[in-house]
Amino acid sequence: MTAAVYRGKNHVVVEEVPVPEVGPAELLIRVAACGICGTDIKKIQHGFVTPPQILGHEVAGTVVAVGTSVTRFRPGDRVVSFHHVPCGDCFYCQRKLFSQCELYKRVGLTAGFTPNGGGFAEYVKAMSWIVERGMVAIPDGVSFVEATFVEPVNTCLKAIEKARVAPGETIVVIGQGPIGLLLMRLCKLAGATVLTTDLMAERRAASLRFGADASFDPDASDILDEIRRRTGGRGADVVLLAVPVPALVAESLALARPGGRILLFAQNDPQMRIEFPASAVGVEEKEILGSYSADVGLQARSAELVFSRRLPVKALVTHQYPLQQFDTALFLAAHPSGESLKVVIEP
């Protein structure tokens, strides 16, 4: 089969590799679509993972083979698959910190080499624990491209729950790429007033189109003044940071009211270091929160939000590429243009 194989820092090669063999409790998916995620870009650009690997974890496709003990799925089923599933029983799972579970850290979706998603290939194998608890059937009438959003929507839903977004609150979302737009829309569905920022005029326009109450250019507006003017001088209740720029953490703290919450969504780089005024936390009692990956407890809700089209995920997809054009797709995802949002690979 054809796959885009990560061979080292900034080096991905489209080549032929063996189709994964399926064990008794496993199944094989013919990949129809796989979104390019910001974490894929970071791994490739910074060499955070050891090659060779086949990345891609926003996977939707058709089951083409099942192991002898698999009963939940059969060939022909259309599915979306998560690549991480927790054990459900450990210390962390009991506290619903599923992404800290040791089993969760084991990737259960692979197209070969060290398992790391595998969606940038024609076929991907789901291991036993994914088959049992990490796959969702795609309803008739829902496209594969739409279904690839179930996992990223889950991560965003987890983030706004972690930030305790509540009706009537004022939320600021910094960055209006695909993830920032999902965060914004989920906050709107939660009943909040949502203000956004982005450097790109096209993304600010998209933000307003998808429901933001206002969107600002941080280079042309005094964002702090704007937020305070709209909140009786207090500041935002919650700031969601969807841009991986260390300096924006201090800015996010400044935008939040005393006792407000700041959630870091894009700050998952192990080499990144962040500085901020200690008094923002120690005196003004602002909370800095983190949110990583998906939550198994939100699988059904995230799927319903996508499948019901309560979230306009299809409108976020601006570019679709075959595997043979992976380099072009990756470059665009890493260096977005004014008209680009979500980039999807269709093997």
C-alpha cells in the first residue's frame, strides 16, 4: 500500500509499505480521510518522534477485514477511530484523567512501524482495545471528511469543560484556525459570549460567520481595552489559547479578570518554556489550566455534535489532497494562507 512515512525531521516520503496484518481481536480499515493535526506538524517539523513512523490520527474509513474474535464490526462498516483509549480502571481513570492512563499512552492505531496513528496511509490497523472501546459507527448521510472531526471535536469539548465555560460568561479565544473556530463554536453552544482574535483577516471573517460576537486584529486593536470595555472593566471570565506562541500566555493572563481561567490548548511542545507574572496567579488568583487529547467519556457527545451537524465542520475543510501530494498538504497546513483552514488527506 501507499503511505506517507516520516523518515526524520522535516522529511516525509510517500512510499510503498506492507499492509498491516490483522490479529484475532483486531481489524483493518481502508482509510477514506484523515485530517492533518497541529501535533502531526509539530512532530514532523521538530523531530519529536523517532523515525520511521506513519502519522495521522483523525481517521475515518471502511472496515475491510476483521479478526476471528471481532463481533462488534464487520467488513463494509463505515467507522471513525480514535487512536488512544484508556483502561478505565487505574488511578487516573478513576479520576477521569484518562489521558494520563498508561494504556492511553499506548497508541492502538497503526499502519506499520512504531504505532502513531497511521492515517496517512491507505490502510490502518485497529488493535484490540481500540476495537472494543475506541471506534464509532458513521451514520448514513455523514461523509468520511465530516467524520474525521469526531476526535478533534472531542479534544475541544474536553477543553471547554476543563475551563468550566458557563452560560453568560465572556470568553476570549485567541487564534481562529480550525481548532480555535471549534472552541469558539462550542463556547457559543454553551451559552457564552465569545470574542476572538486572529492576525488573518480571512480567519476573523470566518469567526464572525461561524458565530463569534466580535473578532479583533491583535495588531490593530487594543484587545485588553476592548475586553474590559465589554465586561464592566473586569476582563474575560475565560481565555482559551489556541496558538502555540509562548508570549501569548502572559497576554492571556492580562485579558482574564481576577479569578478568571486561562486554558492552554496549543502548548504541548516539550521544549517550550513560558514566562508570566507570578502575581497574576499568586495575587489575582487566576488559574492556568491545561487540556490534552480526548476524553473517552465525551465520545458520544462529540460524535453527536458532528453527525447532527450542530457544528459546521464541513465548512472548515478548505483543502483535500491525495497521499501523493502529502508534501503540498503538509506545507499548507503548517503555513496557512488566507483562504485555508482544515487540510484533509484522502488516501
